[in-house]
Amino acid sequence: MTDYRQKYKMTPVLGWLLQDRGGMILLGILLAGSILIPIGNLMFPEGSAFHVPTWVLGLLGKYLCYALLALSVDLIWGFCGILSLGHGAFFALGGYAMGMYLMRQIGDRGVYGDPVLPDFMVFLNWKELPWYWYGFDHFSFAILMAMLVPGVLAFVFGFLAFRSRVTGVYLSIITQAMTYALLLAFFRNDMGFGGNNGLTDFKDILGFDLQSDQTRCVLVVASALMLAICYLVSRGITQSRLGKVLIAIRDAESRVRFTGYRVEYYKLFVFTVSAVMAGIAGALYVPQIGIINPGEFAPAASIEVVIWVAVGGRGTLYGAVLGAFIVNYAKTFFTGVMPDFWLFFLGGLFIAVTLFLPKGVIGAIPAFGAANGGPGAPGNWRDRLASWRANQGGKA
Amino acid sequence: MRQDFSPPAPGRMPHHSFRRFFLPLFAIMVLMLVALAPQQASAFSDEQLRQNAEQLNAKSSTKKLDVIEKMAADGDPRVAAILEAMLDGDLYASKADDKVVIGKKQGKVWQHIDVVSGAVTGESGSADLDKIRINNRLRGALRDALATLNLFSPDLAIRRAAVETVMDTRDPAMAPLLQRAIERESNPDLLARMELAKATMALAAGETSQERLDAIDILASQTTPQIRAVLLQFVNAAEAENYDPKVVAAAKDAVASVESRLKMWQTGGDVYRGISLGSVLLLAAVGLAITFGVMGVINMAHGEMIMIGAYTTYAVQQAFLVFWPAGIGWSLAVAVPVAFLVSGGVGVVVERLIIRFLYGRPLETLLATWGLSLFLQQAIRSIFGASNRQVVAPDFMSGAIEFSTGLVLTYNRLWIILFSLIVVGGIAAVLRYTAFGLQMRAVTQNRRMAGSVGIRTGYVDALTFGLGSGIAGIAGVALSQIDNVSPNLGQGYIIDSFMVVVFGGVGNLWGTVLGAFSLGIVNKFLEPVAGAVLAKIFVLVALILFIQKRPKGLFALKGRAVEA
Amino acid sequence: MNKTLQTIVGAGALAWSAMAMTPAQAADDTIKIGVLHSLSGTMAISETTLKDTVLMLVDDINKKGGLLGKKVEAVVVDPASDWPLFAEKARELLEKDKVAAVFGCWTSVSRKSVLPVFEEDNGLLFYPVQFEGEESSRNVFYTGAAPNQQAIPAVDYLMSEDGGSAKRFALLGTDYVYPRTTNKVLRAYLHSKGVADEDIMENYTPFGHSDWQSIVADVKTFASAGKKTAVVSTINGDANVPFYKELANQGIKAEDIPVVAFSVGEEELAGLDTTPLVGHLAAWNYFESVDTEANAAFIKKWHAYIGDDKRVTNDPMEATYIGFTMWAHAVEQAGTTDVDAVRQAMYGQKVPNLTGGVAVMNTNHYLSKPVLIGEVQDDGQFDTVWKTDGVVVGDSWSDYIPESAKLTADWTYPWVCGNCEKPKY
């Protein structure tokens, strides 16, 4: 591989960008998609070979949000060894923040015609808006909250957990406990978030009709661009000095700590950033899907995210994006084509990937395999060392 | 099967029409009968009895009620048999001739038993019989009628049940009859219950303050929810009608003392329910304590191993129905080893085909076993269908021990508590005392070293995973008794199981035991205060905070293996 | 680099063509309908049966020569008990497969999730499950029971002499919108009947709640207050089996504390030994045990289709049957599957109930149906103990919720509205 930094004497940032082949391809596809998809949907009439139907638009938007969520998981799992089985919680919280804004936007167009209270509050006999709903009539506030709430929760949770040196499986299980507790809490109608039905029946966003194709296109493009930005941020973090410490933590936490690094702060930082990204993904997801309900908090949903990352290829960032697309497309495809048997295929896929593609789909593509030199990429010396050590000691 | 130390459910409405209009008359008639003719001579001729029985097939339930009253008032001993059959839904009208008969199922046919002579008069299929319909109002009336008829039964158990029903009814009109029964009663236990029943009636019927105080005195020493209700009602009435303040104060004191004793029993009940929930958690988690705790496999398919156990129970039961219907009571006992072998077998196969390639990559076991769990769920759904399957509870697991204090210990949960302890004891013994246990511990502690002293590590791995899965299968047998047997069964337990194992400390069996019981008890103590949902949320939050304090669970493994 | 790029572009193109081109050009000689019931996940237990019911009805209609001379083809998808997936699949059915109508959904949340899609694409959804009402969409026909067709008659029965003259009520439910709304309606109704708040107990549990020891014990304590007590259960699906097992084991007999349930049908009882539960109640618009010729024929057809004589039928199956038959009639009448034409033809559409009488589709998109109350029998069936004289008109907006009492749903001129206080025209 040519070292572009040497060759072109570029700034370090551009340097690592050019060196990141998978990332370049990903960014290219995202940019091209951002331009072509709206054109395909809006310019070409139905029936044309280049027409992008609305339902495909909906699917792409959903996949893009899932990809961003997967990216956020890969950032902490692939590069810092934090296996969060509760990232769906941050996603859902971001989604709820956006959902609350969209709910307030309905105004008096709800079925009961109350100018302030959402429908579900009217029929539960609530007389006034609970305090935590204040401010959500402003878009900017909602967006802020979509990032802040997951961020703060992650910060507090991480602060407690990392300071106490909760690691490995223990951490995974308590993240699961966290999302499970939130699931139960949001199911409660008394919480004021619509209970099991969640928030739904949205009308418009910033004054634009959510059901129009134009708005949909804008949302898809926004999701694609946000994914690109978050990819760049994540890549930036992992390529920086801080990123090298993170990878060191992933591979040998105790040694890093003994070297004098405050491991918990590094972990806390990346965990919080990741949660904010998940929140953004959720906020983009809700207006495109049209509903947010506690189901998103389900531990199974969070486990699935981890699986997307593993299928795509952990520790590569673009692998996570690819994984999210593959698994979700497979789900869309099989639930339609073989509704009675699709779980055999999905289950089989997960098993097969684990057994035969231990580095995910990305790892199986030769160009992205062992040769790729970026830290954290599969097949580098650290991984080899780790697996060698694992074989020495029995279990890792 | 039921052991009634008290009426199964208290709190009947005192002014039921049946009682208001009919009981006084009925009580007097029975009283007269008892007084005049100790042999309970029949007043009905055979023909009258038959006519009355035919009328039980009336259309409206009011009409049926009238007939029941008329028949019960007669005091004919044969009436009890007819009414009992009606209560049990065994009274039929034959379609051919509209005759009312008692139907008894004999294999595939119903024997017709004549209501008068009690002789078998014929048999037919179910299609030729119309069941005489009853509703809850008639059920109540039938039970009360039977109770009064049975107050003088020679059988102690029947008398005892009758007294409980009378106590439940608390109709003042019953007082003379009860008095009569008290005079004839020889069993001291039952006599005491009768005196108590008399006191509950006296409280409402009493005229003078002294009578009331006497009744309160007797009642205050009791500890049952019914007595509390009686006293509370009395307090309300007393305050409304300005009774003697001394009486009101005494009644209030009595309520307080009954209340405080009931509280203690309630706490006892919470502990029992907590232990019971804990035992369920323990059963669900203990297999995971081996596959995950000992082997380090993040086994997301653990729940499905439980589910396979439950379906095996169902399959075994179906096999019994086909091959040995009479021995159906044994099916659960047979299901335990079969479920162990089936789930264990699946576990061994899974270990050989999938898990063994993943040692040293624990997080990837999560991915593969998650896929496996989807696969197994769909497989079960394809084989057995998506709907619930019915696993019948054997007799020894139905019903409950009921204390008069309101505490109910259900047999199925008692058995499950016992069963969970046996299972854990068994596992501990296997790990501690058998060669396999020794090898298993050796392999998990240091695979290479174990291999180099000649242990076949692959073989031990497979058996260990099989053991964990097999135990999950056994848990499935127990859970089939209290939960749905459906493809989703396992999903409901997987998260809780992981919580328990992690809370107790991965790799420590006793941690799992302690973890399961403490989570169960804490949950059950919170539930009455906070409600089921909040209780669970609190438990989860407490667990998260607890892990901050002890990052490796209750019992942390010590030594180098921890950091590896 | 170039090679990789080629691979990726190639793969992308392949995926694209798979996605965009899969709509097999709809053959002109078939009418497609969508079946949107979960076949996996938590709701599969209930919904799989309905998928089979629709397929049976399609099979049946095709044997009789189809609709408008065309064959009916069912497009089955699996939304997997995943609510956003419901919306995605609904859109796919409407926009990709261009189905004429969709039969589907069970939970309220799944209906709420697909509702905007149906309204945007002007599709038709037939929703066959009892629910909380409080909704009337132009694009949905509700063939399940509204609260006034199930809950209120049931409570009336409990308060009647035959039902045991209950004076005290424990309302147990799963914590979601259907039980909440139903209980709210019931509380208001009980107040109107002179039942005080202290005689009403409400309790909510999470989905799939499996440990009912404490709650059943609480109910016993609640019932010990000396007034006849009844339990009204809106406990959902999965949680019912452990609930009834606990009831049976703690010895709660129907004549002492009757339990009337709105979500427990023959299908749910099939997973239970009902001997200790005899006398507990359920309120539905249909019971398998109802002895009519139409019902016998339906059961026979079902057994033949599914190939299992032990499979039961239940209320949502009848609702599916009524919805499907009405749709077929409306299509025949309109002479087209065009949604607007079919919708107009649906109003006043009459189909004989399997239990006798005639179901009528009203202009608020709810059915008029009879209400039946049945007692659990030891063979897992219900025995009808009470029945309304005629049919009850489904009420989309409950009279017992003040904000909702004002609203009217009527999709014909001059109202043309699902939630208005006065006519639009």
C-alpha cells in the first residue's frame, strides 16, 4: 500500500482518509446516493427503470439509521472492547426526543383536537402537559435533547461502571439490565410517553408534510450525510492518539492502566460519543418510520445491533455499516419471500458468519482482509497476538 | 386434593336472594327434621323425587333455583347426590326421552344413572345427552344447599366443609341450625369452628352490648381475613348507628389486633412467594451457570434449551396418552430424565458442531448462539405449531395448602422449590464428587494442562455443555407447570437468567443460588408496594448499582483466570 | 482498488435490481390481497391462526370461481411482532405488491403503526381483533369488538342476579392501551351504576407477566371485604396461561370470585387444563360451541383445511371471516377492487354471523354484532350463558370518556369524518 502521506505531503487528516479504502468507498456511495436517490424518486416517473419507489425510500432511510446505530456500536466494541448490549436504549431515547417534537407539532390536529395535549394524554385524562414535555415544541431543543439525553445517560452510566472497573460480560449484562429497565418504564402508561403504543400519528416536521416524497427524500439524504459525518468523526477518533489508547485498552486493559493512563476516562469519552451518535440515529429514524414505541428498548433489539456489526466485520467502522445493510435487507427480503421459514435463514446466517467468516463479511473480501494496515482493522498483529494468547490460556 | 383449613374464598354477599327468602324457612324445616326424626326420613316419594329432578331441566335459572330449594328443603339423602352431580356438571337430560339422569363417563361412553334408584339404566355417547346448565348463581346456591344438608352428615370431612360454608355465608337465619349442630358435635376441633361461626353471627345479630362484647372477644383471637372483614363491617355499622362506645372501642381494638397478626402472615406469604419466584429463577439460571458461568459461552440459546425441555414434557405426556393413559400421573416424573437427555443431546450436538470452534472467542459465541436460538424457535414452531400446548398438572401438583390466615401454599410451587434444591444439590455433587466433575473443573481452569495429563478435553467440553443444556431441559419440565408451553417460552427467561448468574458471580454455583433467591425475595417484597412493573424496574436498577459495588458479582472468582 | 470498486458496484447493482425489480408484474387475472399477521415473535401464538384463516377463505373463494372472474391470490408476509416492521411490510404490500386489501394486525400498536401508511396510500385494512375503539379511519374496517360490544355487557352480566350480583370489581390488565381504555370506560360505567371507587381495584402488569402469586393473593384479600367480588381481566395473550394456572391452584372458584376475560378465547384455553376453571367467564361475539349450521360448516371447513380435528376456532377468526366475506361481496357489488368504490359498497354490507343473526357494517367502519357471554367448560370450550337480544352497534367513540363522547364517526355524507363534533358538509 502506498503511503499517501509521504507521497503527497498532505495534512494528516486527508492522509488517513485517503489511506482508508473502505471508508472512501462508503463515503462515495453515501454521497452518490444522496444525489441519485432524490433524483430517482422525484424526477423519474413511476414505471421508469430509474424510478426509486417510495417504499424503497423508506427502506433506505431505515437502513441508514440502523447503519449509524451499528457504527456507534462498532466504535466502542470494535475499538475499545466495550460490548454494549443496551445501545438500543440510546437509540430509542433519541427517537423519543424527536417523537415528542413531532407529537407537539400535531397541535390541534389530533383526534380529540386538544391544542396542547397529545391524544394519549387526553384520553388518560391528563389535564396538563408534564414538565418534561416542555420545550419539545422547538425543533432545536428536541434535537439538542436527542443528543443530550442519551449522552448524559451514557456519561452517568459509564462514569459509575468504568470507575468501578466493571468489564467484559458484567458490563454487557448491566447495559442489558439498563435497557430492560427502560423498556419496562416506557411501557408504563403513567410515564407519560404513550405506553406500549408509543408516539405515533405524526403530521409534519418543521412545517413540511412527513408523507410527501420531498420530505422523505430530504430525510433520507440527511440520514446519509449524518452517517457520513459520524463515520468521519469515528474514523478521526480511532486514528488519533486517543484512538490508539482505546485500542490498547481493548487489547490489554490492565497493562494500559499500569502504564499510567486513566482508562476510565478514555472509555467514558468514547462511550458517551457513541451514545450521542445512537441518539442521532434514533432522531432520524422516527420521522421516517412514523412511530416510536418501547419495543426499541427491547434487549433483543440491542443484541441484534451487535450482530449487524459482527456480520459486517467488527473494528472497521464501514464493516458495521455493511453489516447493518446486509442483515436488514435479508430480513426485509426473507420476511416477504418466505414468511414461514425466514428465521431459519437468518439464524443460519448468524451461525455461518461466526463459524466461517470470523472477521465478518468485510474480512472475507481479500482487499479488505489482512493486508489492510489500519489499527483496529482485523488481521493486524494485535489481533493475531490476542488470538495466540487466547489459545495459550484457554479462555480469553 | 385440596386441604381446606378454611373456606377457599371468603366474602360472600350476605343478602343473596337465595338466602334472604329461602334459608330461614329451609333452616327451620331441616331443624324440625333433625329434631323429630334423627334418621332423616325421606319426605319425597320416589315419584316426587323424580318429578322434581325432571324440573331441574327447566329453562330459566330462577326456576331451577326454586326446584333446588324445594329439593334441598326435603332433606332426602338422595337429593344430595343429585345436587352434587348438578354442581359437578354431571347431570344430563337424555335427548331421547328428556329424562334427567346422572351421567358417568366410562371410557368413551356415558353411563346413565337413575336419579332415584342410583342404578345404571343405560349408556350412550355424549351426543345423546344434554348437560343441564348451571351458572355461578346456581353454583353458589347448590353449594349452600349442600352445606346445610351436610351439617349433619356422619362424615366428619363433609361436616367440616359444611361448617366452613356456613361460616362463609354468615346468615343469622342459620344460627338455630348451627346451635343444633353444636349440641350434636363431638369432634372438639370442629366444635371450636362451629362456636366461632356462631360468634360471627352473634356479632351481627346481638342485641345487647354484652352479647356484642362477648362475640368480639371470641373473634379478636382469630387471625383470618374473613374475621377482619366481619369486624370491619361491624365497626362501620356500629359507628353509623351509635352503638355503645365501649363496644365500638372493643371492636376497633379487635380489628387492630387481628390486623397486626394478619400482617405477619402476609410477610410470611411474601417470603414464600419470593422463595418460589427465586426457585423458578434458579431453575432457569442454573444450567446457564454451567454453560456460561463455567465454560464462558454466552449462551443466548439457553432459553431455547428450557423450551425444548418443556416441549419434551408435552411430547412425553402425549406418548402416555397413547400408550398408557392410566399412568398419566407418572408422565412428569418420566419427563425429567427424558428432557435431560433430549436437551442435553441437543447441547452436545450444538457443542460439537458450533461451540467448539469458538473457544477463546466468547463474544462470538453470543452471535452464534443467538442465531441458534432463532433457529430452534422456528424449528419448534414448524413442528408443533405456534399456539400453546397443554401440559396437564398431575394431581399431586394441583391445589394448595390453605391456612385460615389467608396464606396459600400452592403445591406446584412447593414442588418446584423442592425440585430446584434437588437439582442444585445434584449438580454440586456431580461437580464435587465424580470423576467427570473433576475433569470438568480441570479443563475449565487450565485446558492445556488438563490435556497434557491425559484428559480428553474435547470430550469433556461436549459433556459439560450437554450437562448445562440438559439441566435447562429439566427446568423446562418444571416451567411447563406454571407457564406457557410455547415457542417463546425461553425468551421470557433468558435475560433474568443472565442477571441471576452475573449477580451471583460468574462461575460460582452458590452465587447463582443466593442470587436467584435474593432477587426473587426482593422482587416479591417490592411488588405489593410498588406494583409488578416498578418492582422489576427497581430490582434492575439495584442490580446495576450492586455491580458497581462488586464488579464481579456476589462471589467473585479470585486469581489469574479472572483477568485472562 | 479498481477491482474492489467493481465488486462493490456490482453487488450494489445486484441488490438494487433485487429490491426494485422484484415486483413480479402483477398478472391481470389475479386479485392480490395482503396478509399482515406476525408468524414469528411474541404475537405468532395468536396471529398465525388468522393467517391460516385468510388462506382458507381465499382457497374457498377460488374454488367457487374467484372474484370478478379472477383468482384471488394471498400475499403473506411476516412482520415478526416488530411494530416498525409492520409499517414497512404494509407499505411493501400496498406499493410493491399493489394488493387490493390487507387483512391483518392484532395488537393496537401494530395497527397504529400501519395506520399512516394505509391513509397515505389509500389502502384498505381489515382489523379482526377486539380493541379499545377510540379510532375511526377511512382506510380501516374494524371487525373486532369495541368496548361497548364486549366489556359493558360483561359487567352488566356480572351485576345481574344470574351473574352473581357482583358489587366489587378487580380490574386486572396488561399495561397497554387496550386494558387502560377499557378499564377507564368500565370505571366510568361502574360509577354510573353506583359502585364507589373503594370497590374498584385496578392493577396493571407487564407483557408476558408470569408470576401471578402476589396479585392473585391481593385479589383474595380484596374479595374478603364482605361484598361479592368479580374480576374483570384484560390480561393479554401470553400472560393468561400462568394467570389461570395460579387462579386454579390458589383455589379461586368461579362461584366465589368469577373472572370475566376479554382476551381469552378457545385458542388460549387450548394451552390449559380447564377443569378447575369451570364457571369463569369470557365475553365475545363468537364461541365455537354455538350450535348453528353456519358455525358447524365453518368448523368443518377449518378442520379440513388445517388437517387437524383438534384445532379450535375463535372470535377473531369469525371477525376475519366476516371481514373477508364482506369485502368479497363489496368487490362483487362495486365490480372493481378500487378502494374508494369498495369502501362505498362496504357500508350496510350484511353477512350472517356464524352464531346466528346478521352482522352489518356501519358507516363508522364498525360492525353491529351480538354479544355472548360464555362460561369455561372442562373441555376447553365455552358454554353461552347469556346473549344480547339483537345486535349491538359498535361504538367508535365511547360515551364514558368525556372528550370522546363528543365525537362522531361517520364516513358518509354529510359527515365524512372519523372524529368530528359536527358534520363537514
